Amino acid sequence: MKEIFQNFWDEVLLSIISVLVGYVVYKYLTKIIQKSLEAFGKELKAPKTVKFFVGVIISVFVILALLSIWKVNLVPYITGLGISSIIVGLALQEPLTNFVSGILVMSTRKLFEGEVVDINGVTGVVDEIKINHSYIKSFDGKLILIPNKSVWSGIVTKFWPGPVRRVTMDVGVSYNTDLETAFKLLQKAIEEEPLVVKEGVSNFIAFKQFGASSIDFTVYFWVERSTYFDAVNSLAFRIKKIFDENNIEIPFTQIDVHLDYQNLGKVFISEDKKI
């Protein structure tokens, strides 16, 4: 009895040591990965996801060690499942597909934490890639979980593949405006705006259409990610100010109504006769 009791506490002690060793290895391994990348001048782009998958791998080894310590033989349980194993296999088919898809998404660099993306119509910032889902934080504060299978097989649009991104802005002017003057003023606004990127890119203005109430141009310009909204607002304010200084009108929507007074009078006479 004493020997059984002693063996029990030995197994408990070994189990605790195994868990602690697994935790230390997890911490040490994640630091090694990060420092190794820094030594090569690269940045760990998915720290949360890497830590999560390293933790899963270490946990599997720890569980195997615990089963060995407690001398748990899984063979009888596995063979005893029978028809239940088929049901379990079918139930785990989708999670396993998502797990493999998650590994493929990471290994092929399809997604990284911090990227602004659109995945099958869902737009937001990649927060983390886990076993079954990729976590996307939308710009209105929602946390959206997308199955990794959908991410891997779906269309992913990356809004910032580089340090800068092109933005379009439609500007309409009155039909009374001299178009060459309006065109030059729009170019001036782009050139004078400090938040618009000018090196290594092409900023330009293109005619869009003869609209119902205005003649429309499209302004194409490049901005940095860190100043995206500030740059868009600042250029819009600058265009309006320059137009006001040069008496260029940005018109409201206008509707011209033409009345045929002769036929309108006949209608009134006809109505009076009916009365």
C-alpha cells in the first residue's frame, strides 16, 4: 500500500515537472524564434499566431508525456470505439480542414496580423489566426471569426501591400467654369498638400463625366497608411479653399423644370368643363 501511495505521488510530481518544463520550453522557443528573425533583420509579423501554434505543439508533447507517466494505454479505447469512430471522424472533418487551412494560410503568407484586408466581403484588421478561425477586427469595433477554410479558398484583398496606397476623390465643378482653370487648380492643390506622397508615385487628375448638375473630375493621389484619413481630409479642405479663392463653384444637384403653358391651359379648361 505504501509503495502504491509513493508511486502515486511520484507520478504527480513528474506530471507537474512535465507541465512546468513544457511551459518553460514554450516561453524559450517563442523568444528564440523572435530573436532569430531580428538577427536576420526581419520582423515577426504574426506574434500572436506563432505563439498560439507553438503552444499547441508543446501541449501535444506534454499530453503524450502525461499519458506515458500515468501509463494510460489508448489502444483499448480506440479499438472499442467501433462505429463511433466514423461518427467522430465525420464530426472532426470540418475542424481538421480548418486547422490544415490555417497552417497553409500562415505558411503561404496569405494573411498576417495587423494587415488591413477584405476577405469575401468582410473588411477589417487581422487580429490573430487560430486553429479553426481567423480573427478580424472590423472598423466599427466588431470581432469577426472567419473559418480558415474560407480564408484559404476565398479571395483576399490586401489594402496596404506596400507603404503607400492610391486614393480617388471625385470633384464636380459648375458648367460655367473654365475647365482648364479648374484642372490647374486641382493640380496645384495636390502639389501643395504636404500629406500627399509625391516621390516614386504618379498623382493625376482625369475627366470623369458630364454629370447632371456638374462636370466631374477624379483626383488620383497617394497617401501613407499612418496619415490616410488626415491626408484625405486635408486635401479636400485645400481643394475647397482654392476653389473659393478663385470663384470656382462646386454646384448642388440641380433640376430644370420646363412647363408648356399652352397645353397646361388647355388641361385647366378641360377640367372646368367637366365640373
